[in-house]
Amino acid sequence: MEIIKGGVCAPKGFKAAGIHCGIRKNRQKRDLALIWSEAPAAAAAVYTTNLVKGAPLIVTKSNLNNGFARAVICNSGNANTCNADGVDIAEKTCVLLGAELGIDPRDVIVASTGVIGQPLELEPIASGIPGLAAALGDSPENCDNACEAIMTTDTVKKEIALSFTLGGVPCRIGGIAKGSGMIHPDMATMLVFLTTDAAISPAMLQKALSSDVRKSFNMVSIDGDTSTNDMVSILANGLAGNPEITGDGPDFAEFMKALNTVTVHLCRAIAADGEGATKRLECTVSGAKDEDTARTAAKAVVCSSLLKAAMFGADANWGRVLCAIGYSGAQIDLAKVDVAFRSAKGRIQVCRGGAGLPFSEEKAKEILLEKEIDILVSLGGGGAEAIAWGCDLTYDYVRINGDYRT
């Protein structure tokens, strides 16, 4: 496998675009994105488990009942959630795009992100669709434009593409994501759009995505709030020409590896760009009796507000790590728990067997002042491992969310 350029445009037959259509007041900010496949594509998606769901998720879930799609359209600046006419707006968006691209409206994945409960007018989208379609292209710049158009409080674009081989045939997979705040998944939590030219059946594509998010996007937390509009979708148009994956086997396993490489990259990018964040946190829990135990413990650590605040202050307060694991529900033996912190400046052991160790506070601070911090936990009770991603909790998080709507 090799990381390549192009994002969602890297796989064969995919084009993208991003424009300003008028949903956002700032004309310098793109607010409408499109991804299109020149061939019918197998499609799969996972959605937020929040009972309050954005109208686009309802429409997309219905559209994907047959397991196929051709296009993704996403607006930023308005979540189209808790609006009386939200479903109608989302459905009409699909109809308008379908007419412009000459495809069935039911072959459209529709998504929105932004403020909840703010009325969304169809007119900017309707007037923007012709120009959006005309701007379609398969260059890295086209992917950049689409990536920019789905951003809200994000400060950086999040995209990746990867080449890999299935059955001796070169294939590609790419993705873009937005996510900076209101991130605490029980599925996935953000908007992520993935494309691949690999041939894989809709059933196996859904199996791959549903399985992957348990180890990737479900393990990211910024602030403990599960969004109403979270969705991860993937299109697979088969234009690479590999033998279609219709069941388990070596090719499916290789596809899963490629998919996970892409999703983990995006997880790390989202965690690093958490609202107000200055540091990306990565907690690895090893020595667990099973994966569920490892996941539960790792997620609790990156979700701890006290631990996140300590990391902001470069304070090696390892007791907050144990505290989080202790209330997580994970079954552990405290007498076997070890904790260490690591960064580009080195590694320092702070706890062994559930008790503190003498360590240099100066060295610990030097390690924790870096932008990427690893929290290493060994439970000493088995061979299972899990990784979770998060960020520090800063003054800027409160500032950003204190006036997000106004």
C-alpha cells in the first residue's frame, strides 16, 4: 500500500467539486460540495445513533436501500436538522442534482453540516447545482475544493488517498472528512466521504464499513457530544477491474486493511483539529482480556475532561488516567495497570502496578509540551489492544462554542 495524492478523486471514475452557493454569508467560503462517479457504484453508510437526526440522513438511508449510488452532495453552514420542511429540502436537493447529472435522484447521498434548527432555503442550493456540476473534475484541486466546502469550524482540510492491490489488480481508495467539534461517536461522528474503484458487492462493502468504524471513527472523541448529522459513506464503482469481492477471503482482508489505513489517518486528523485543540492525544490500551475491554478503557481516557485539561497544561497527572479507566466499566485488576506518556521528546513511565513511580517532572513536561501525545496503558490481563484518539481541552474550545450560532 502507498499513500498517493488526489483524495476522493484518486480512484478511477470519480470527480469532485466545491463552490460557494450562498448558504454562508462569507462569499470566500465554499459551502456546497459534490462527489460523482461516472459509473454506478456499490454504496454503504453508517449513521449517528443520536435520536435527533438531520433530515439528510433520513433521506440518504432511504436512497441507499438498494445498495447503490452515483453521487454525494453536501452543504455546510446549515445542518438541516429540526426543520419542519427538512426532509422535503433534502429530497428536492436529490431531485435537482439527479436532473442536472442525468441520474436517478435515489442514487444521491445527501448531507448537511452546520447550525441545528436554522431554516434552510432551497434556492441557494438550486441555483448553485448547475455551477457545481460544471466544476466537476478529477484533479487534486477538485478534491481540495470539495473538502473545503464541507468544513465548519475545521481549521485544516482532511483528506487522503491510498493505492493497493486486489487479486493482482491495482486499486485506489480515497477520503475526505470534516469534524472538529460535537464529536463523540456511537457509530461515527463527523461527515466522512470515501471512494474506491475496487469492485465489491454492496453487502460486503457495508460489512467492511460497519466493522471498520468500531475501531476507527467510534474511537474518536473531541468533546463528548454526539452530533445529529454524523455519517460515513463509501462508494465503490469497480472501475479498477479486480474480481468482485462477494465474500470473506484474502481480497476482503486486504480491502479492510486499505480501508482502515484511510479511516485511521482521518481519525488522527480530526482529533488533531479538535475545536481549540493544541495537542492530539492517542491512547493505546494493551494487555486487555478482550477488545471490548481495551476499547472501553481507551475511550474513557481520551474522553476525560480532567485528563484533557491536564494535557493542555502539560501536567503528567497520571491519576486521571487511572480514574477514567476506573469508572469506564472495563473490568481490570488495578495492581497490574501501567501508565506511560510518550512524544517526540521521549517516553516516561509514571505508574506501575497501579502505583506511582518517581519521575522527573521537568522531563515529563518536556514530553507533554509536544503537539502529539501518546498515552500508553497496559492492563496486564491479556493480549487484546485498542487505540482511541482525542485532543486537549483549552480555553479556545469554550470561546468557539460560546458564540458558534451567533
